[in-house]
Amino acid sequence: MTNIWRNQNNDGEFEIYQILCLKDSYTYLISSHKVAISIDPGEGSAIQKELQEHELKLEAILLTHHHKAHVEDAVYLKAKTDATIIGPKHEELEYIDQEVMDEDECLISSFTVRVMGLPGHTLDHLGYYFPDCKALFSGDALYLGGCGKMLEGDEVQYFESLQKIKKLPPDTLIFGGHNITEETVRTLEEEMKLNPFLKASSPEEFLRIRNEVDAE
């Protein structure tokens, strides 16, 4: 299943492809002028299908963190397309071509990409914000109705990461790595009204909510 959003920015029309993969994960393509960027390529064959069907050239592959479901086919796609793999520094990601970190900015084809360090779920976790498109690809740091489990970071780090996201424009579209709602996309403004983790006012409250959700 693939959902496609089309909109306009200063450079013309762009498309975002949300592709369901590995049963419960999402991988993404964002494209403009037939040039595409892949985010968290968990299933290369599904991505290749969209690239071929829409005649897109893959320019870059962005990785939010090192977990297998989000990086599984990065090397496969690079072999097929010669795209540049971009992601965080991590011992399991020795194959990336370009390491990025918090506050870096990348120019990829017609897109400006701002890198956000979002530790909590993992220590290496990044988000990718496309200001011209008002879209955030947040991996497991945030998804509709929830956020990833706190596997490596602590509640202070995770809370601060969510505060960083909350400072983005309210009409930013949130594209997360998973989904626990029936909706496929929401704005940050909508998510702040509905997501209990974004409502937390302190690291301690975030931890309480996290423990309650994990115990369900």
C-alpha cells in the first residue's frame, strides 16, 4: 500500500510517497522534478517499484537510526541506483557515505534538508525536516499517536527531543516510522493535541506516560 501527497513549494510540485513495508513500518520517498530521496529504506523492492512506476531517479538515501527495519535495504538501493547514503554515525552503519548530525543542513537536488538530533529511542536517532515542504520524517522519535520505546536514551533526552520537534511550524506534516492510528498523516498542531507524549510537560511526566503505555 502506498499513499501519495502532492503539494507545491517555491520550486514547483513535490510528491511524498508513504510505503507500507515489513508489515508495520513505513518507508518514504520524496520527489520533485523526477528526482527522489528515500527515507528509511526497510524494503528495497517496494521502493524500486515506485521509482520505476513513476520514473524517478534516486539521488539520496536518508537513515534516521540504525535499527534494521529502517536501514535493511539501503545498500541494495545504492547498488541499484548509486544514490548517496546519508545518516548518523554508528558502528552498525559503516556503509554510509556521508555522516550528519544535529543542525547540519544538506542540499539534495532541489530540496533543503535540516538534520535534527532526536535521541531517546536510540542515541543516534535523527529526524529530517524539509522546510520548503513543511514535512518532518521523524523515524521512531515520533509517530502518530505515540513514539518509539526508550531503548538507549533516557527520559531527559527524549523529552528534549520532543520539545525540539514542537518548535517546528504547526502546519508541519509528521511522517513517522510506524503508525498506531487509522490516519496516515497529521500536522504537528493536530498531533500536539492528540499525542500524550507531546503533552508531557516534564521529563518525569514523559517517563510516567512511557511506563504506562509500555505496561498496557
